[in-house]
Amino acid sequence: MNYSSLSDDYRRWFVFILSALLFLLSQFYRGSIAVIAPQLIADIGLSTRQLSLMSAAFFYVFALAQIPIGIFLDRLGARLTITLLSVAAVMGALIFAWSDSYEGLMLGRMLLGIGMACNLMGPLKLLTVWFGPGRFATLIAVLTAVGTAGNLMAATPLVLLVQSFGWRLTFTFFAGANLLLVLLFYFIVADRPDEPVKVTYETASLSLRESLSGIAKMFHTKDYWIISFGTFCRYGIFAAFQSLWAGPYLMIVLDLPPVTAGNLLLFMNIGVITGGPVCGYLSDQIFKTRKGVVITGLAGLSGILFVIALLPKSVDVTVLSILFILCGVFSSSGMVMYSHIKELVPLDKAGAAMTGINFFTMAGAAVFLQGLGAVMQHFFPADTLGPAAFQTVFIICSACLAVTGMLYLLSRESLSAGAKVE
């Protein structure tokens, strides 16, 4: 079948479906380490510090790649940029799957981070060009939901695959699926339809000079730093817990079977899926506040982690299920931060502000993934994955979120105040 001969009305849906599937893979790779951490420790002999740094490497390169990706999207187009980077991801998945050393695993994770770095901004640009403004918000919501399904895949389904085929063959399978998607994407997707859709708003990508100039102006505003610190800590702590430390804690400290641990991670992601729309609705329609919803989420997440830190080994799985669902719900309030910063800056600076916030979001994940592992290794060298080590880092995370919530009180409300930063 010659997809290039399809009418734009049909072809744009191929563009959307393939973009959504690539974003799903990005989310899967982010959270895939949590349930295979015990195997990596046993097979490769990783220390806690090495495990955390290897996990953080994905987020470090992902964050650093965000600004130059804007240049590539403008110069090369989304189709070629996503294709080239996705090939790097396929190589990264294969290297990760068959490495027998820490250095090989590190290289694989870094290539995965680079390869997945465009799988949100690229689809955003494609959707901007292929669909009209009337569908854009709905498609972004669907795209996000499909991406979250990648986190669900990194829970119980990944556990079952690893139990059946081993982690090496499982990641080889995902590398093959990734390669198939890349080939389909390259041969089916075009940067723009034959008859361009009328676009009445700015696209998401910026030139390097525009991005740096806009972000530099943001550096002089208090609200920008407060919200940046908020998303740095909120997503950083949640990502560290979700994508790495929750799995070993459940399986090693609480001695739960891998499938049970995978189910609990699945419940946490269900909390994120259901909590996002709820938090948005509460912020937009019920309480009409950005600050209030964000601070409530930070306080709730802080409380949940504090409770988890003090749980006895005999805790009932039902209690854990409730805690993990609430963890996802409270964390999802962090998405309101993007609306908060966008409404506090002039329209011509909104893109730069969002770019900067996205950088701090991904950088937070890298720093907390590496930092928590370093704390466990330094203070508990004889038992880095023991109860005391996990209790300490969870309490540190709880305290950090509590401080973040108090600092967020100093930010301005956007919905009621309506003030803009000049």
C-alpha cells in the first residue's frame, strides 16, 4: 500500500498513531528499571550508586537535548529528527540488553535518553501542522494518555515478560518493536500535509537564540524560579520513586513477589492517569486556583512518602495499593504548574518559560535518581538496599516536598490575580 497516496484526512491519523506509539516507548523506557533492578544487581553486580547513576543518565541527556532539539525540528523537520534520534534509541536498547558491564549499561541508557528526547516535542510540532486548533487540545490529552500507558507497560506486563523470557530478551524485543515503528514512521509520516492546515497560533519549537533569550529574561522573575524548583522536586522525587526505587523497596525490603510489586507500580500509574484530569478540573472549574491545587498535591505526596517510610514489613497489600494510587494522584497535580507559569508570563515569553520548566522537570529526575543512590551508598555502605536506607531517603524526599510546598506559597496566583510578568 502506498501511504503517500492517501488523502491528508486519512494520513494525518497515521501520523498521530505512530507519534503516540513512539511517545509510549519513551515513557516505557523511563520507568523500565524499577522492576528489573534486582536482576541487574545480581547479573551485573551493580552497586547502589552505579544503579542510580545509570538510571539517571537517561534523564540527564534527555534534559540537555531539549534546547538543541528545537533547532533540529526547525532545520531538519520533525520526520527526519525523530527518525535519526529513534535509531539511536534502538541501538541503545540493544546495547543495554546485551551488556555485561556497568559501562555498557550506562552507554545504552544514555543512547535511549537521547533517542527518546524528541518523542514529545516532535509529535507536538507534527500535530500543530497536521491538525487544526480545534482538535489540538484533545489530541494532546489522548497523546498523554497513550504515553502513560508506557508506564503501565513498565509495571506488571514487564514483570511477566522478564519472568518468561529474561530481561535481556525482553529489551531485545522492545528494540525490535522500536525499529519497526521507526521504519513505519519514516516511510509514512511527512512534515506537513499537501494542503497545509491553517494555523493561528505559535508552534512549540524555538530557535536556540530565542530559547536562550527568553529563558534569560525568566531568570529575573521570582515566580519562574519558585515554579521551576517546584517541578524539579515534584517530578524528580516521583520519577526516582516510580522508575527505580519503588521496585527494590517492595521486593527487597517488604519481600513482595515481583508480580505484586509490578501491580503496585501499575496502581500508581493509574493514579496518575485519573488524577491528572481531576486536578485540572478542580483547578479550572471548582476552586479556580493554580497555587492551591499544586500545594495540596505537594503536601499529599510528602505525607504519602512519609507514611511509606514508616511502614512495617507486615503491611497489608491493600494498604499499599491505596498509598500507591494516592501517590500517583497527588503527583499528577504537578501538571498544573505548566498552566501556572504560562499564565504568569506574557504570551511572547510563554514558549521560553515552558522550555525552561521542561528542562528543570527532567533534570530533577536525573538529580534525585543519582542523589538518592549516593545517599544510600554513603550512609549505609554495608546495607545499601536495607530498610534503614530506604527509610532515610523516603523521609528526605518527604521533607524536601514539604519545603517545596512552603516555598510555593510565595508564588503569585495566576487565575485570580491575572498579573503578568513584564
